Amino acid sequence: MSAPLAIVAEPFAALEPTTISCRNTAAQALTVVRDGVITGEGPTTKGRVHFSRELDADDAAWCARILTATAVEHQPVSRAEAEALFEIDDAAAERSDDGRFDDLLAKAVVHHAASVSGLPVPPRTVALSPDTSIESWAPIQAIGVDTEVLEWIAARMRGKRRGNRTLMRLVATIIGVAALPLVQLPHMFDIGM
């Protein structure tokens, strides 16, 4: 295999759910999706028209396949995977995925937050499914939720040009019960979004 073909084959192979061996390789595969969203080129866009800075249903499907690969199905979403999803969200100026990515992002971030806090979470195939309501498993109060992870989510959401309403609603509900002073809320979220 020639060198240029090997370079193209490596990222594509990293995307296949069967090659995902752990949460780190899943996070790495998500960065390949991010790169495709940014440039409109690469292994995630092969065989279809894809504009740069656009996130479509196929991109959301790639993310879902990566996050629910067999090797990671019963592990909580990692910070690196959640960060990669936030980067994809930041990269996408245009959306044509009917809200599937926003749903996946909210569920993955809350899955991570709950698991880091020591709260039980369902397998990824259940938690991240578009057929599963996030309210059916996500924590609805701050008792037991790690404040560091809430601060991380708030920092990631601060100043976004697009707000993820599902994630904002859940975090606002949790923070509303948390011991954070209300005076901090306007600095954490743009409530008018």
C-alpha cells in the first residue's frame, strides 16, 4: 500500500466500530468525524456531498456508531469522548441532522457526568438511543452529582453560539438544586438562549 493510501486508510479504519477497542480509540475516532465536519472531506464524507462546517445525519450516525461500539457499550462515556463531541458541536456552523446530534451530545455528556459522580448509568446502547428519553435515566437533582463536572459542563456551554436546549435544561435543573449561589447562574449560562 502506498503512503498516501495508508494515510487515508488509517483514519477510516479507526472509525469502524469493530476497531474501537476502548474509550480512547472512540475519542480518537470522534476527532476524525470532527475533522470531516470542519473540512467537508475525509473518510466520513466519502461518497456523499458534504460541505465544510456542516453536520448532517450521517455525521450524527457516525458518532452514534462510535459511541456504542461493542468494546465500550458497557463503559461510561469518558471526558475525552465528551470533549470530542463538544468539539464537533463547535465545528458545525450548519445543521441538517434533525436534532439527532444535539440529542446524542446531551445524553453523552450527562452519561459522563452521572458516571463520574458515581451514579448508576445504563449501557450506552440504551442511554444514547434516540428512542430513550434522557429523563428516564439522567439525574434530576444535584444530590450525588460532582460539582467539578457541573462546572466543566457550564464552562463548555458558556458563550456558545448555539445552545443545546436539552443539556441546558438538565444542567439548570440540577444546578437549581445544587449548592451553587444563584448569582453565578447568569455567568454560567445565557438563559435567554
